[in-house]
Amino acid sequence: MPTTDIYGQGIGLWAMTDAPDIPAAIKALADGVIPRGVLSFASGTERGATLYGPDQAPVEGMLTWLRDVNRLDLFDGTSFVAVSTGASAWTTINLVSPFTQNGNTNGTLQYRLLNISGEESLQLRGAIGRSSYPASPAYNTIINSAPLPSIVRPSTLRTVLIPCSDQSSDRISMKLDVQTDGYLQVFGFATTTKPPWIGFNGVIVSL
């Protein structure tokens, strides 16, 4: 076929001078258009099983949508990288006793999957409360009763600072470990550190 599209995308177009062959003309158009659209796959595994070989290998600039994680990926010539995610709803984190939700009226402790410039991250919001402590509390404790889903677990340990009340506490911040097993562990409790609330607003860690 001697002609291509006028947008410089290299899509072959059947010409009137070509021998009649409707199936070949349709295939040529489909082969040119489909790879340049957004291809939808159930998962990255299905994508990998489909886009391979000399005729179906991904090309630079190709976009795919993964339905299991609601994510748009771009092939940069070497690998697929995330460029955006779909709407990720906030999900409440269930707490271990005696911690309670809505500490300092900062809302329920929740998480969501966040995508920033192609990098997936875990975002937290809300605060937890605690009305009483033992005389000598353990220095650290896990606060969630069930692990976070694997999709929002970091590949390595992530450690960040989080605020806490200065009431009944000689410090105004504590350490949060976001663990690879999906548990959130808070450090810094002591006989002089028994904060009635601990905050998580603004916490974002890379996955």
C-alpha cells in the first residue's frame, strides 16, 4: 500500500490502485489503529501473554489499561510505567483495641492508592485516639487489626514522622513504620508519652 495517514502515524491505507482485498484492507487498518489506542487487559499477566513476539511486541508510546488495578500504563521503549490510576476510594483501617477512630476530630483513619507522576504510593488520612494507657506502655505497637491489601503494601519498610498530642506527652511526633506485611506500627510510647490522639493526615509513602 503506497499511502499512509496524513497525521504521520504510519497507518497503512488501502489505495484505489491496490488489488481488491477487503479482509487485507481491514486488517491493515486495524493493525495500524489498535496499537495506537488504549489497549485494555484484565491484568499485567494477560498483557504480557498478549503483547510479545515479532508482530505483537509493545512499541514505544503504547498505552494499556489494567482492569484489576485500574491503572493506565505507558510503554517507554523498555518497560511499562504507570502514568495514572483510576479513582481510588478511601478505605477505613480497622484498629486494634484500645485505639479508637476520629482522634482529635480529625476523621477516621483511612488509606487509598495514590499515583503521583507515575509512581504508586499509599496515602493515609484521619487520626486515632486512646483514652488510657498502662503505667509503662510498650514502646511500639501495631495499630491495625488486619493487614493492608497487597496492592498498597510497600516493597521495603517505609518510616515517617506523624504528629501526636502534646497533652500527656513530652513529644509532639512519633515514628510510623509502614511494613511490607501491611501492618502499621507506631513507635515512641513511654511513661511520659501517652498521647490521647495520633494523626496521619498528609502521610504518603512510596510503594
